[in-house]
Amino acid sequence: MKNAYFTSYFPLISILMFSLALSVRTEIELLSILKNAGVYDGMMEFFSDTGIKLSLLALLMVVFFMVFAALKLIADTINEVSLLFFSVDHDGESLKVIRKGSVIYFAGGIAALVSFFSFIGIGAIFLLATMIYFIYFVYKISPKLTMAGLIGTVFFQTILWSTLVLGVVYLAVKVYNSLLASLPI
């Protein structure tokens, strides 16, 4: 029996796995920083060691979950807008075909959990899964696109994601520089 909704929970589990991997790695770094700063001993007066670790893990899981959920929402919107602009498919068959691509992020989430000892490893796995998904997306929707539509879809996705990432990096650098400039040194 084939069920069309069998993989419908894969995006949620993928988000949870990537969030857990980043949360565990970030927690290890935060605990090290707190211990070196001498804050951890003060925290031990109010919480147990396990309580501090679980609280940090839960807080980081929520933060990373929100980030990945927002990225998925943005990605789905960009994918559907590119299909709206460039696809000749008006019945939504392309959306049904690309749903199976969630397996790519599911496998990436499993790999990220295995490599939670490295921020670079988790980031590389996420970027690799994203590139593989993009290739899968273009390959699966290409029968419903003209050559101009295919080129338009690739450029549309590339330009939108590049603008989004560069905009966030630019804002982060501006805020960082303004914080450094405001310090009384």
C-alpha cells in the first residue's frame, strides 16, 4: 500500500535533528564560556548541573527550531513563487513531485546528529543537503518548464537566496561594528 503522506513528517523531524545537533554543540561552547567567566559556579547555587544543561539545551532547541522553521517557510514560498512565475504546470503536479525531496534533509539531519562535535561539519552538511535538494528540485520540475522557465527558476532562486543571505550578513556586520564603536576604549 502506497501512502502519499508517508514522508509528510520528514521536514519536522529534519528541523528537530538539525536543531538538536546545533543546540548540543552550542551548549558545549556556552558551558565552556560560562565556566571560564566564573558565572557557572554562581548558577550552581540556583540550579543543579543537570538543570542548567537541560535548560540551556531546551532554550537553544527553541531558538534553532524557530530559525530552521522560518528558513523552511521562506524556502517553500520561494519555491512556489518560482513555480508560479516560470512553470507551465497549473494543476500543482510539480508540488507533488518535489515533496519526496524532504528525504534529502532527513538524511542530512541524521548526518548532522552524528557530526555534532563541529559547527563547520553541521554547516557543511546543511549546505550540502541544500545544494542536493536544489538540484533535485530543478531536475524534478524541469519537465514542466520551458528552457527560459528553467533558466528563470535557477536565477530567481539564486538571486533571492543570495540577496537574503548577503543582507543578513551585512546587517550583522553593521550591528557588530556599531557595538565595537560604542565601547569606551
